Amino acid sequence: QVQLVESGGGLVQAGGSLRLSCAASGSIFSIVIAAMAWYRQAPGKQRELVAGITNSGSANYADSVKGRFTISRNNAKNTVYLQMNSLKPEDTAVYYCAVGAARGQGTQVTVSS
């Protein structure tokens, strides 16, 4: 089994930056081969995929964050990151990481206008 712990959320003004981290522990083999991703869910909206990255480093992004967000992973540290720049109020949501079938508890990101 894989356990996930997210960190890095908070309150930031529009135009600012935040970096989310998600540390995985447990089955190391499962972590290394797994795809990793970040989702988000805003109040009253469905959860959406923000970005994903394969075990070889190939990344994909939601259209709404392309050019502003960057997903990366450090396999030696079993950690996935989400660098968020040029944040907008509409980026406000709870952000969740995913590693294979495992899901984190979420971290709140609030962007003020």
C-alpha cells in the first residue's frame, strides 16, 4: 500500500506562486512505476485533473493551467511536485495528489484577487 502526504498549500495573492509537494511512502516498487498526478476540486465543482506525469517523466496538463503550472517528480525521494505560477482566483481549490491508485487527503490553495 502507498500513503501520501501533501504540503505546500496556503493563501496567496493573484499572480503569486506556490509549490505543492506530495511525499509517498509504502510500497517503493509501486511508487517508482506509478504515474503521478494532481487533481483539484473547487467548491461546488467536480474534481478535475490538473496535471499528470508518467514514471518516465512525460507530463500532461489541463488547458486551464498550461504555461503556468509544472509537474515534476523525484523518484529518489518518492515525491511529486506541482509548481504553480501566475495563480488566479479560479485556481482556488483543494488540491489532491495521486500515485497509482492511492489518493492524498488534499491541501487547500486559496488565491485572493
